Amino acid sequence: MGTFATFTLGVAAALGARAFAPALGRWARPAVRGAIKQGLILSQGAQVRAAGLREDLEDLVAEARAGVPAAPGTTAAPSTPAPSPNPSRN
């Protein structure tokens, strides 16, 4: 393909894209919005699952610590957490 033919093909593609861009934009916007919405839904679900796993892991660690005897000369950690100095943040 010669240089002129390549140039002509490029100009034709640009003009065609310009003619179809509004229609493509009207179709693409809802599709992109839907993809973003699905991504947000998946992200929220993953955050909920991660929080549940974190709680389960914290429970397992607390159970394991409760089963380990304290070393001589040290005090055992309290089994209940200390109350929060700011009760509104609980």
C-alpha cells in the first residue's frame, strides 16, 4: 500500500469515527457505567468477607493465647479488652 493510500485510509477512518462517535458514546456510556457499578458491588462484597475473616482470625488468636500458659514472672494479658475512653466510638 502506498503512502497516499495509507493517508487516505487514515482520513477516511477519522471521518468515519467522527460520524459514529455520538452513537458509540450513547451506547458505551451505559455499558461503562454498568461495569463500574458491578465493580463496586464486588468490592463491597469482598470487604464484607474480609471483615468476617479478620474477625474469625482474631477469635482464633484469642483462643490460642488463652490456651498458652503465662511465662513465670510475667502477668497474663486480660481476657477482656479495656473499655474505650470514648464510649461513643464503640
